[in-house]
Amino acid sequence: MTDDLQNPRHEESGAFCVAALYHFASFARFESVREPLDTLCKAQGVRGTLLLAHEGINGTIAGTDTGIATVLAYLRAQPEFASLEHKESRASKMPFVRMKVKLKKEIVTMGVEDIDPNKIVGTYVDPKDWNALISDPDTIVIDTRNDYETAIGIFRGAVDPNTKTFREFPDWVKNNPGLHNKPKIAMYCTGGIRCEKATAFMKQQGFEEVYHLKGGILKYQENVPEEESLWDGACFVFDERVSVTHGLKEGAHQLCHACRTPITPEELTSPYYEAGVSCSHCYETRTEEDRDRYRQRQKQIALAKQRGERHIGS
């Protein structure tokens, strides 16, 4: 761990850089890159998760500006990732517990064979042009994210598939023939990666005019002024910030560590809410034995905090 990450004043300054990235490429040597990449990230005090597969790289990492820049430079030095793009935001505290570099079959799991965004994909739409597209009455707007993500924010007028996982999306499309009723399909997700496969799948299914938001919700929130925005709510992110809002500012949501659902400040006042144990979303689906087990975990987290340590399950 670097001194920057140990310095509490560094955390209070909000100077942690969070980089979200993905890149599809033919990456046959992905297994050999795992160890040197993991070593570099840890040496730079960078934390988060990076997924490597034959089809490319995906993940989010956080650290000092220097640490993130060093890791990104290493990635772009790989011929497969020379044109890698990333999106940056800030965090007031380190939003990840540890660093993980994982080998995967897919960098985003859709479970459909022969989907290659390098060969077929929808038309990218710049954030500045997105409002015009989704306001067009000839356009169906589809949110490709999962239900716990759409619950806290969505584009105005978008269709919510209410999927639990991205694997459910292809079946949802096949079971909704009404999607053919309008000529244009506009799709979006958090950072853009799910739409790479989702739009490729839609094209494969015979949809002709398929568009997706370049850079996803994060790029939209970064570039489109709030007064012009058609986005309602906050955007769920897969780190301890839980959500971000316009300008990529940290949102007010917290995560229920029993069911991993984002909860609002209002939901914290629910009689069903107990930190680390339950919330109004999961109280009825958990047993008292479950809650007792979660309480024991919370005690261990509190003891670790008293010792100045961080419990791995927090």
C-alpha cells in the first residue's frame, strides 16, 4: 500500500481518481498479462477489478492520479489496447477494498455465442446528440442494465426490461415482438460495454437502425448540463460510492450489505433498515437466522474499525 492511500488527508481531499474502461480486441495472450498487470497495479496502490479475456479488457480501478496514469500507460503500451479509452470520475474515499485481475471467458457476460462487437455493432451516438435521438417519436429507448440499477435512475421514456442479469436480455428481446414497431432502437448502459454486445445482438436479430450512447450514462452525466438532461435520478456504480449524479458527483445512496441493493436516504429511516443486516427491500426475504449471521459480521467489521483495520467483508 502506498503512502498516498494511507494518508487520511489524501482521502478527505477527494483526490482519488476512478477510471472505468473497456476495450474489445483479439487478445489471445490475455493469460500472460494477468500477473504483470496485477503486480503493477498493487505497486502503484491501485485497487479495483480488471477482467481479461480473449475478447479484451473491462473494469474499474481507483488510486492516485499518478497511479492510474501509470496503469493506463501500461495498458495502452499493449498493441491490442493502443486505442483504449477510459472515463474518469473522483471519489472522496478509496472506493475499493483490494485489487483483482481476473481471467474470464467474456469481459461482459451475455452468454450468446458468436457475438463479436469488432465485427458488428450499433451506431455510436455522442452524448450531445443523444437527447434528439431519444426524443424522436420513431425511437424505442432501451435500458440494458439490471433492475437494481434502473431502480435508482433511468432516461425519461426508456423501456426497462427488469432483468436480474445481462444473460436474461437476449430472451427478453425475443419475447418482445413490439420492439419491431418503430424503426429506431436506442440503447444505453452505465459505461457503454453492455451496449457493445446488446447492439451486436440486436443487429444479429434483424434490427437495422440500432444506436447506442457512446461512453454510456457516465459520459452523458459528465458532458450534458443538468438543465438540459433527460436523465432522471442517479447512476448506480459498482464501487463503494454506490451512485453518481450529474457532473459525476458522488450520490446519496448507500448499499444494503445484506442484499446489495442501493438504498436512498429516505429508506434509511425505514423500521426494516439495520446497517449491514436488512433493509425494506430484503427484510421479508431473509430469515432471522440470516439476520443474526449478518449482525455477527457487522460486529467483526466494527471491531476491525476500532483497531484501525478494514474488515474484508465491509
